[in-house]
Amino acid sequence: MVWRRKSGGSGGASPCRENGEDEVPRGHVPMVAGGGGDGDGGERVMVPVRLLGDPSIAELLDMAAQQYGFGQPGVLRVPCDAGHFRRVVECALRGGAAGGQTA
């Protein structure tokens, strides 16, 4: 998983070039968590495809579909703060659902 602040600053190590945020590592899906609903701000996250079937991730994807629809242009926006999304993804990477609810 790769974290990168969408609104400038460096969010840590990333295989993306500084000026090439369009590059996505093979086997990952780009998502944006946090920030405003108008597409500004938030953290860009590269989530491994294998995590999309995790129940907690699937619940967040359902929430995204309800709030933004299935036709989101560009990077998939997840309707929760970046800290919460980071915890959900890290839990899924460890292979367990910690804490139950994602909302």
C-alpha cells in the first residue's frame, strides 16, 4: 500500500514520479480518502487489488457507490477521513476485521 498526499507534500515513499501521479503500480487501485467532496485534498492511496474483497473495504466501496455513484471520474473517492481509511486498509492487510464497523 502506498500513501501519498494528493494536495502537494510527500506522504512517504511512492513508486509514482513527483510529477506523474497517473502511474499506478501493477496490482493496485488508486483511491482518495478524506478531503472535500469536490475532489480537492485528501490522501491518494494505492490499494492492492487483493484487498477489494475484504468485507471492511467492500463496505467502504458500497458507501462510495451510494454517495458518489458508480460513474466517478478519475480516482475512486472513499467517503471517510484518511485516518479511518488507513486503519481499515492496514487491518485488511493483516487479514482481520478489527473493530467491526467502518462508519
